[in-house]
Amino acid sequence: MIKFRNIATAFLINDNDFLLMKRDDNAKIMPGFWGGVGGHLECDEINNPRDACIREVYEETGLRENQIIDLK
């Protein structure tokens, strides 16, 4: 059976630097993969991935929405 997972990913850029996260080399899905900051949407975020991005950025980096300039 195929299961779908809704995820939200944010790419944080500072000048010409990108903040990326590396998945664990032993992860079941996409081991060792580099990607943006993100994760799975919670049930109440299904229609609002922006909120999921803000939550995931905080959970993974400690940055709050008001610390991110030009969030889009």
C-alpha cells in the first residue's frame, strides 16, 4: 500500500548562504539526503503549509517567525 505524507520545507537564505539539513545516513527514507528545514504537516496544518514551515523552522533551528526577514 502507498502512503502519502504531506511535508513542508523552508529554504532559509542569508546573503548567498543556504541553511540545509542532512538526513541521517541510516534513515529509512532518503538516507544522507541534504534538504531544506522541514517536516511532516500536523492534521490541523493540512490547508496551511506556511504555518507548518514556521513550526518546523522553530523546532529544528530555534528561529521564530519574527526573526525571519521577508518570509514568503
